[in-house]
Amino acid sequence: MPAVDIPVSQEPADALASVAALRRMADQLEDAAVEQAMRAGWSWPQVAEALGVTRQAVHKKHAKRLIAAGVTLRRR
């Protein structure tokens, strides 16, 4: 992936706050996308491959939240 020229604040506190906000946003986007995929019938391996992580990692991160949201999860 090519480097992206992103302007960074000269103030370390501002730059770090921006990084933290982007991480929160990325987590929210991932949560929504994983839920959408699982509601559409995707399997854990399909979701894991799309995210570039292991099936175990995606299951550990998202299973409890998805169950609480009433999503029917596929076994494999």
C-alpha cells in the first residue's frame, strides 16, 4: 500500500488525539461491517479473510457483541 501524505499537527497532543479518534472510528466501521456480513450469512472464515485476520481473532473480537445484538451466527 503506498504511503499517504497526511498533514499531522505540530502539537503532539493533537496528533495523538487524532490517531485515537481514527482508531475508534475504524473499530466502529469494523463492528458495523462484520455485523452486516454476518447478518448476510457470511461465515467466520469469510469475514476473517476479508479483514486479513484469523477466524479465531474475528470470532473472539465480535461474537459476544453479535450474539447480544441478536445476530444468528453460522458455525463454519
